[in-house]
Amino acid sequence: MSKVLFIVGSLRQGSFNHQLAADAEKALAGKAEVSYLDWSQVPVFSQDLEGQTPASVQAVRDAVAAADAVWIFSPVYNFAIPGSVKNLLDWLSRAVDLSDPTGPSAINGKVTTVSLVANGGHDQVADQYRTLMSFIRTNFVDQLTFSRVNDSAWADGKFIASEEVSTDLSKQAEALLAALNA
């Protein structure tokens, strides 16, 4: 069974993106093994740290290397990829062997996809992810899911995917699995 690693781009407890990830996990039930990446301790990227590879960075690299696919659930911050997610991807995209900076990275060649939960900026951020994920040499599955936050979630913290979002999420899961089996 394929291993799909979920990266939830918001570290907030009960984040709307984590709740969408839980819906995606249901869409993959019985079809793939899902795990969630703990990247909360990854430091800001610095070449001063790169030579010693912090333990938290090695742990996320190992988790990504062990996965067949990576699915990112991302908020939109100021119509852009959140800086924290970009920082994580910067660490993951660096060559494993520093003597060859063009060599493979932990995320190199992985099947990847992105879902976005935000109240605006979906198209702009999707384009940013398309460009970035291609540049860092992933096999990007361009079947994305965009969702707005339901109004009641701002009061009760409960994200509810619309029927359309649930359908899109199922299609995205199937596209991801098809890319893994291609």
C-alpha cells in the first residue's frame, strides 16, 4: 500500500487545514497509508545550520524520504504560500549531499499535491505552488482542492467541507493514487 505523508501548513491546534486533511484521510482510507508530518521544530533555514543538519530537519527529511507521496494542506497568507511552509520546503529541497548541490533532495521526485483552505487567494497561491513544486523537482499532481472557511467555523472552530469540496477532495485523492500507480 502506498504511503502518503500529509503536511498541514498551519501548526495551530484544530486548524481548518488539519480538519480538511482529516477529510482527505477518509478519502484515502483502504487505498493508502496516511501519516502526518510533525515539522513544528524545524528552524528557519540558514546555510550556517545546513552543514550540521539539525535533528528536527533530519527527522522531516527521513519522513519525506519514506513516503511515496506528499500532500500539503495549506492556508493562504497575504495571497502567498505561508512563510513557515516555504521554509520547510526550502529545507526539504536542499541536496542531501552538500558536495553536490544539484543532487537529489528528500523531496526530489516525490509525487506531490496541494489543497488550500482560505477565504481568498486560492488561484494565486495555487500558481505559486505549481511553480515551486516543479522547481524543486517533484512530480506535481495538478488536481487541487480549494475551500473557503464556512462562516460558523470562525465561531465554533469546526470546519465543514461543502459537498463540492468533498467531491474535489475525492477526485484529488484518486489523481494522487493514479500518479503513484503510473
